[in-house]
Amino acid sequence: MPIQEKCRIQDHQKVGPRHFKLTLLSQYIASHAQPGQFVNVRCSDGSDPLLRRPISLHRINPEHGVFELLYEVVGKGTEMLTKYFVGEELDVLGPLGNGFSVDPKKKIHLMVGGGMGIAPLRALGESIKGGARYVFLGAKTKEALVCGEKCGEIADQIALATDDGTTGKKGLVSDILLDFIENQLTAYNLPLTAIYACGPRPMLKAIAEIAVQKKIDCQLSMEERMACGIGACKGCAIKTKDGFKMVCKDGPVFDAKEIVWN
Ligand SMILES: Cc1cc2nc3c(=O)[nH]c(=O)nc-3n(C[C@H](O)[C@H](O)[C@H](O)COP(=O)(O)OP(=O)(O)OC[C@H]3O[C@@H](n4cnc5c(N)ncnc54)[C@H](O)[C@@H]3O)c2cc1C
Ligand code: FES
């Protein structure tokens, strides 16, 4: 059950060229949130911008009653967020949506992030207790690959891809995922494998195709522009095999087999 809360800022740091990490205090959100869920943040104390902005839970720490957000400045709302200081309060609604679910029968966990799609993977990786964990990260450039090194704490192995080849393999993150599946996994362990992905739509589509082709269970965190964030405005509808669904309420995490891509 989401709540609206004024959360005190415990930490706020610049972690990349346009990227920030925000630590907020909320015992309720930290205790109730699941990896893959998000919060809807009011980015100013006034009415502009009117709409809250959805940001994934990057880390969840119920023991200390805090959660972290990792965000990139792309427009007015996220720019205004950067002006908040430690000790001030932010108006937050959450936790929202349905997150990732981890099947204990799976022994190989492949987490794939494109661009800011890295954000929810940290919380997901920290929640996976058994089996082998692999992280595949893709971005346009080395600079855009924020907090990638931190994924060492949640993965047995990390593979990187950038569009310009400034770090990792030159090319798409979906290509390094496919390469790993074809060269490191056997027919025996494909049913024991799960893919979890978050990133831009073309990346998610490519990963869904790989998952179907290789018969691997796959969960995708879909991203759509949002208004209400609670299923009321129907602004974030996507097409699924079961009709239109709301990314904010029915997702953002969906089974890859559900999504209709055209
Ligand atoms: C479920 C969910 C989780 C998200 N998690 C994160 C996160 O952890 N970290 C993070 O940095 N961002 C995340 N985003 C994206 C974030 O919500 C947008 O970047 C933010 O709302 C932009 O607000 P703005 O006012 O700064 O930019 P605006 O001025 O609103 O937009 C600037 C540009 O960004 C594009 N844009 C805005 N929102 C979206 C969107 N939802 N999808 C695609 N393009 C968009 C616009 O088309 C425009 O080109 C998430 C989005 C969703 C739906
Ligand atoms: S944002 Fe309003 S229904 Fe999803």
C-alpha cells in the first residue's frame, strides 16, 4: 500500500556527469518496497512542475529505514531535484507498482541494464540470495555508465557494452547477453536461468526476443511517461496479450511473453 510522505534527505551526491544519488529516510517505504518498484517524487515545493516524477528504488535498506534513488538530469523536474540539500524534505508517494519476483528455483540470474536501467538492478541484486548473479550493462559512453563498478557488489561477473566502445565491448548490451547465453550456458541450465532487464524499449524488445528464442524466463521493467502513477489517468497504457495494461499499476515489471511490441 503506497503512502504519501515527506521524506528527509540523508544524503545527496553527484555521481556522474548528470547523475545523482539521493538517500531518503522513510521507515515505511524502506520496509514495504520491493526491487523494481518505484516512487513518485514531487520535484519542487510549488506547483511547477505539477506532475510528480517516477524514479526506481535503487537500494532499499529496511534496517536503517532508508532508500536510495539514482537519477539522471534530463529536464525540468530532475534539474529541480538537484537543488535539494541534505536535511531538507521531499514529498514522495510510494512504494508504487509491481516489482521483480525472484523464483528460488532459478540458479542463474542475468540482470541487464541499459542507460539508467541500471537503477533498479542494485536493489534486485541485493535481494537475490542464492545462485550465480551476472550483470550486463550498456550505455552510450563510458561516462553514461554510472555506478557500474558498484555492481561488483551484487554480481559474480559484470560485462559492459558501450555504443562508442569507450569501455567494455563496442555494441549493444543485448549482443553481449546473447553471446554469454550461447557460449557460457548449456541446454541443461537454460530452464534454471532468469533474465531481469530495465532500459530503453528497443533494448527490452531485443532481450524479449532472445528470451523467447532461448526459452528463458524473463521479466522486463517497462518505462512509459507517467502522470498519476497510480492507475487513475490511463496515461501509461501499454499493449499486452491480455489487452492494455498500466505500467504504473500493473507494472512496471512484466513477463516478457506478455508484451505486444508493435
Ligand atoms: C517506472 C519508472 C522508473 C524510472 N526510474 C528512473 C530512475 O531510477 N532514474 C532516472 O533517472 N529516471 C527514471 N525514470 C525516468 C524519469 O521518470 C524521467 O527521466 C523523469 O520523469 C524526467 O523528468 P524531467 O522533468 O526531468 O524531464 P521532462 O522535462 O519531463 O522530460 C525530459 C526528456 O525526458 C523524456 N522522458 C521523461 N520521462 C520519461 C519516461 N518516463 N520515459 C522515457 N522518456 C522520458 C522526455 O520525453 C523528454 O525528452 C523512470 C521512469 C519510470 C516510468
Ligand atoms: S500514470 Fe496514470 S495510469 Fe499510469
